[in-house]
Amino acid sequence: MQKIQLTTPVLTILPAIAIFPVTLQLVSNLHIGGINTLFLFCISAFRPSFNYQVLKSSWHGLQITFSLAVISWGISLLIGLILGLISSTTFYKIIELPKFLGTITKRALAIPRATHELIWGLLLLQLFGLAPWIAIVALSIPYASLMSRVFSEQIDRIGFEKINAIKQNGASGLSVLVTALLPKIIPIIETYGAYRLECAIRGATLLGVFGLGGIGTELQLSIISLNFPEMWTSLWMLFIALFILEKLIKAIQISQFYLNNIGRYILISLFIICLSITISILRADSLGLNIFSSFEFHSIGRVSIEKFSLALRSIDWTKLILDTLVLTLLSSGIAIGLPPLLLMIFPENFVQSIISAIWIVCRIIPSPLSVLLILLCCTPSISVAALALGLQNMAVLGKILKENIDSQSKELFNSIKSTGTSKQIAWLYGKLSPQSNSYLTYSTYRVDVILRETIAVGVIGGVGLGWQLKESLSSFAWEEVVLICTAFITITLSSEIFTESLHKKLNSIDDLTQANPTQTFTK
């Protein structure tokens, strides 16, 4: 009797089982009255408000969000590139300094990277009051650390044999950096840097939901007043802006201008980044945001060991940490498993186009606002937060998966379909199978993102460390705030270590699958 083996395409769908416990809890906590309100929200998508004042307010908020996002993105990109260089072991090999300096730098950068931008925003808001620069700093700190990690990993992947060969020819350290590293880093800057710009816009929108200005504030005010037509005016405006931005980025990437002249490309890129920052600062100033305004530090009072000890005993750490981990697992299951499941069940191009449109909506709505929408018809629970967070990340993973599947060859799919199998099975093994390992590999990274974002949905959804952080900040219990942030950073870093080991295991079998893509199906 043969043992039943789980193939990689099936493993990509298996996490979707998380939808069952989430659905059961949501149904048990459902109240019918809120369903009508949720229905009005959906209908309002086709009837947004075209009132002049609403359009003017949404446009003003969108400009603020984009200005703050571009400034944060430009600063974090430049800082991230520098930090990525000095945190790589290859850099210290080139300049002949001890490699442990790079390791120390990399470990130190893990702390700001593990701290969500919302935590930075809320902390700075409490310490310095409401100011436009808070959103910029809150986004720049974690984004610079995230970019430095990606750049550092790409630099360290360059074979040192090539670098050493250039050094043997008498080249200086600076010449080696320019000749060996820049051609490898530039494509990463172009692709990942562009991706972080979209993330910065979404991050600025999220911070706006919590009172830091921009279109996020417009969305929050609309949903609190249940004025869904006005909310959809802002959402459609945000969608159109992101759509145009995405098309511009793709046009730049397709041109591959950097292949013609790397030196010129670097200078032009630096000029564009600095120009974007300058224009955004000037535009923000014209919109009434005084980014360089003075600030006043609000004292946190006296901190003592006794207060820390009391905070340790007064908080139910076991429940908070378990709630956060369960929220992460449920959200990750929905985010990872639903995209391939939906695309497999509905392989028709027309239906998949509708699914892609739904994913666009899920991506642009900040997860805390999704929590508020679900709370219209459900009582607060882990499932509410898990569904909101899972749907947003599902939309991100779904977009990536569909783009990769659409760009690959259809030869395997057609050959399997010609055997008489159903469309679903042919899609599973003909289209999903070649992408399974890369999709699972990226999903492991996405779990870290989801864990970081539990803070944002927890603040609204009333679960996990996010909710306790909000309560502690509201009562100015700084000892509790420090302990909560420490606990959250520890969990996030532990998750990174685990997912990195899982990522290596997935990579170890990736070559085998690519060598024989039909192997999974024939088994």
C-alpha cells in the first residue's frame, strides 16, 4: 500500500484550512443588523460621492499621503543602501576589516526592523505630540532597516572569487565596490525599491487612520460616520493613483536603462530620488504641513524597577502572546492558502479577472479599517482581526502568484489538460506546480510581515499585544509599553530565525522541482 504524499502544489493550498475556524467563530458572533450596513458599503463602491467638497478633501488628503510616503521612501532608500553595504560581510572583505563588524551591524538593525511603523508612530506621537515629521520618521526607521537587510543579502550572494580577481589586478577598494557590487545591486534597487514605494504609500495611509493626517484620516472619519459614498471616493482616488504609479514603475523597469550606462544610471537615480524628496517637501509645505516645525518633548516621568516589576505581574503575558501567535497563524493560513485555492476552483479567465479586482480593493483598504467594517456585523474576536489581516495579505500574495503564473509557459498545462483531466487538476499541476516552491518561499517571508502587522489590527480589534499597547499608551504606563515592545520584538526576531531556516529548506528542493516539473504530477 502506497503512502499518501503531500505534493508542493497541495501544500500551497493546505494553509487555507484556517478559514474554517475563523468562519465558525464569525458566524457564532454574527449579528444580522450589521449585514445591511456592510451591504451598503459594498453597494457604495458603485455610487461614490462626487460632491465638490468631498473630492477636494480627498484630493488634499491624497497629496499629503503621497508627499509623506515619497519623503519617507527616499530617505529610507538612501539610508538602507548605505546600511546594507556596511552590514554585509562582503564589504568588510573588500576593505579588509574584521567581518564581525558587519554581523554586529546586521544584528543591531534587526531591532528597528522588527518594530512596526505603527509602534514608532504611536510612541513618537505620545512623546512629541502631533506633528507631520512623526509619520516620516515612523516610516523611515523600519523601512531603512528592511531595505538594508535585502541589499545586504544580495551583496553577500556575490561570489567573492570575482571580487578577489578584480582586487588581484590592483584595483582599489572603491573601484571594486563600483565594478563588482553596483551592477548586481542596481536591479534590486529598481525592483525592491519600487515595491517599497508602494508599501510606503500604504504605510502612510495606515498612519493616517491613527490620526497622523492624509487620506487615511479621511477614510477613518468616513467609516466612523458610516458615510460609505465619501469613503469610496477616497478609496477610488487612492486606487487610481496607485494604478498609475504601478504602470509608471513597470515602464521604467521594462526599459532596463541601467544596462546601457551604469554610472549614468546611478547619478540619474540619485538625482530623481533627491528631487522627489525636495518636491514632496515643498508640496507638503504648500498643503499646510510644516515638516520642520519645532517640537516639544513630553516627559515620561520617573521610571523605576518597582514599576517594571508591577507591570510584569499585572499583565497576562501568556494570553497576549498566545493571542498574537494564533492571530498570526490564522491570518497566514488565509493569506497563503486562499489565493491558489481560489485560482484553482475558478480557472476561467473572466472569473480570475473578477478575483483580481477584489484583491485590488483588499490591498488598498488598510487592515484596521477592514476590522472596523467586519465589526459592523460581528463582535470583537481573534477571527475578526485574522480575517481582516489575512484578506489584505492574501491580496498581495495573490497578485504576485497570478503575475508569475501568467508570465510562465503554458506547455506543461496544455500537456496535462490533453490527458483529459479536469481544468482544476490541470491548473493545479500544470500552472501552480512550477511556482509552488517559489510561492512557499515568499510566503515564509510574508509570515514575518503578517506578524508585524498584528500590532495594527490588534489595536482596533481588541486582541493580542497590539490592544495592550494601546491601553498602556493611553494610560501613560511607560513601563508596560517598554515591556510590550520588548516582547513583540523578541517574538518577531524569533519568527525571522525560524522562517529563514524554513526558507533554506525550501530552496534545497527548489532545484530538483525545476529540473523535472512533471515529476510532481506523475507521482
